[in-house]
Amino acid sequence: MQFSHVRTLLLAGLCITAGGCKKGGDDPTPPPPPPAAALALLSAQLDNAPANASAVNYNVRPTAVLKLSFNNAVKRATVAGNISLLENGVGTVPVTTSYERNDSVIVLSSTAPLKYLTRYTASAGSGLQSVNSGSLASARSFTLQTQIDSSRKFPLISDDALLDKVQQQTFKYFWDFGHPVSGLARERNSSGDVVTSGGSGFAIMAIITAIHRGFITRSQGFTRLQTMVAFLKNTAQTFHGAYPHWLNGSTGAVVPFSQKDNGADLVETSYLVQGLLCARQYFDASGAEATLRTDINTICNRVEWDWFRNGGQNTLYWHWSPNYNWEMNLQIRGWNECLVTYVLAASSTTHGIPAAVYNNGWKGSASYLNGNTYYGYTLPLGPAQGGPLFFSHYSFMGINPNGLLDASANYATQTRNHTLINYNYSRSNPQNYFGYSDSVWGLTASDIQNGYTASSPTNDVGVIAPTAALASFPYTPAESMAALKFYYYVLGDKLFKEYG
């Protein structure tokens, strides 16, 4: 009995030591191996400074080095297919990779120097693995913006020659892209048949200037104006004498700017009319030029400025639609780009408005007066810090602010101080955007990435429009010339093209 008891204990101990006895004598199944630890990106350094994965890394050298540090050694065989560098999101850039810290750091650089002022994306794909086959939990990417090449791109020329060159090239946009049927200005060079009424007013002024400067002959400019005026007088669709914002340049039919903006646009009409009035004064000879002046008077006199009071109110309305009537419901109230609309309405000999409309409508807004000082400059009128610079551009293509005063403002002071506030805001760069300086400045309406906006100090999305500083030459000649020289000599390989 004692021997049997001892044998039983020994067998039991043997079973315990072996990890348990199985019925039938089968070998035990080994436990599965533990899962490989995930590969994790611990940090990234760009030229030995932290790289930001959530924002653009600006001012990157063309020979920059990006180091990606991981929590484990990477499997080199997975690097080539998962580490990439793209130019502007599409073009693959050849890269060189090396390793540090026992392969836990990937060192990435381009085979050849990167291009200046170009955007690149460096990425680590989720297929990247550690030596233990742990995968990167999620792909990571870094956006890089290379620095500006400060070398001169074009030979040095005199300031007058530079102004001539840029002005002539800019004029070519209006001349070359004038619609072949109507001669009116296209909204963009890719707009096809869509022409713009207000932009055509600017085109008329550009043509007059081009004749005066000798870019084209008087005969060439006059012939184009005859085409434009005849189309506006006889073909283009109007509503109570006012033109839509967009038209079909072949048929003259309205092209809706938006669903309910498919009729009259009084502000765009005023930009067109101010251009036509300039042409009327410039072409002062007899014969065909006298006929042109008569046709321009016909166009201008039939604009029913007073009808846009919407039932006799003491304000003007921006839009009217044959389908939606006054549903846009946008009163034209200052201060903004619309001063010329009220000036033309007040001076009309056929459909004029009384002073009460100007005083209660244009000047009656709570945001009309300002009086505050920004960057040392007092702003008589308008929103905080002045708004976009086109407030001081569009109306003053036809109105000379010099010597113009009323009870509210000296308009020479208004336009100059507005521009200097915008300039100093850009120079101080409170949002720390890349590139802003005393040579790269000016916030106004422009296309932006994926859209359009009216940039200003209170709506700064990081986009400088060259037109802002260059259109401000009458107010800030020194500051505007500094911008022009930088845009041409330093950024000219990127900015200066066939049309300015």
C-alpha cells in the first residue's frame, strides 16, 4: 500500500511537471507567439529641428534632411515601397535613404536638390515594418515648402522700363483675351464665352491707357471699343438698363452668377459705366468717334439708377432678378468698393437720385465711419483696419481722390492710409505666415487654394495677391515699387508670365 501510494504521487508530479497529461497520449499544442509590437513613429526632425506633421514646414533648404525616429529597428526590405517624397502631391522625387541607431532612424534626403519655392510631401506608409514584423499603425506625412531663391531672375533694368514691361504685359490680358464676338473681358483666361460687365469697364480703361502709352495704335483701340459698345448697346441683355455680372460674350444673354443673381448687378454696371465715360471723354474727334460718344451716352442714360431704390427707399440695392425680384436683398451701404455707384446715380441726368439716398443709404451704415488709428495711421472710414485693398481701387479708377473732401473724410487720406495700414499689417505679419515682408505685401480679393476670398487684415488666410500692392502705386509709390522689384527680380521665374 505504501509503495502504491508513492507511485501515484510520482505520476501525479510527473503530469504536473509536464504541463498536464492528455488523454490518448497526444503531444500538447504550443501556445501562439505573442503579436509583434506595432511600429511607432516617435519623432521627426528636419535639418535637426522638429518637423511638424500637422502644418506646413516652411523655408526648407533644397538639400534638407528628414530623420524619422521609430520605437524599433525597421525592416529595410519594407522601406523602399513605403517611404516617398512627392512634388506638389503628384510627382515622385528620387530619394536616398540611410539608417542610424541600429536601424531605428531612417534618414531621408532627395537625390538632387529640391526646387526652390515648391511644395513637397514626405510620407511613411502603413506598410513599413519593424524587424519583428510589427506594422506602422497609420501612415504619416510631412508637408515641406522650400525656401525662396533670392538670386536675380532677370537682368536689372530701370524702374521706368520695369513699369512699362509689367503694364504692357498686363494689358495684353484684356487685349488678347477679349471675347472674339463682343470684345468684352473674360472673367478668366479659361472662361470661354463668359464675360464680365465690371471687368469690361476695367478693360476699356486699359485700352485707353495702352493707346496713350503706345502699346497699340489709336485706330486699333478705337476699333475694339466700337465692337464692345455696339454689343453692349444692341445685343447684351439688360434689366432696367443695368447689366448682369456675367454675360455670354457671343449672345449677350445673362449667365447667372448664382441662382438668384441672374439679373441686374448695379455695382458691376457702375464699373462698366465709369469705363465707358472715360472712353467718351478720350475719343473726342468728329465722325466715327462722335458716333461712339453718342452710343455711350445711350447706354449710360438708360441705366435706371433710381429704380434700384426698390420702391423709393432711401438706399440703393445691389441686385434685381426677373425671377426672384429683390430676394437677394443686398443694400449698397458703405464703406466699401461701391462709392462710384452712388456718384454715378447722383449725377445721372435721366435717372438721378436725391441726396437723401446717398446720405441715408451709402453713409447711413453703422460701419461707415471709423476714426481709429492702426499702425500709426488714422482711418476715416470703413471696417477695422480698412478691409481688402480693392475698397481703395475699384471706385477710384474713375474718381480722383486727390482734393476730394466732404464732411466725413479727406479721400486722399482715406485711400493712402488704408493702403499703409494694409502694408504695415503685412510687414508685421501677426499670423506668422511664410513670406510676408515689406516686399511681399497686400491683402485683397483673389483666388486662393480651392476657392476665392476677399483677404484683409481681419480675413487673412495667408495669401498675398500681387495686384494688391501694384494697384496701389498712386498711394504708396515707394512701397509698391519695392514689391514690384521683388516680384519681378526674385520671384519672376514663378510670377512673371506672358500676361504680367
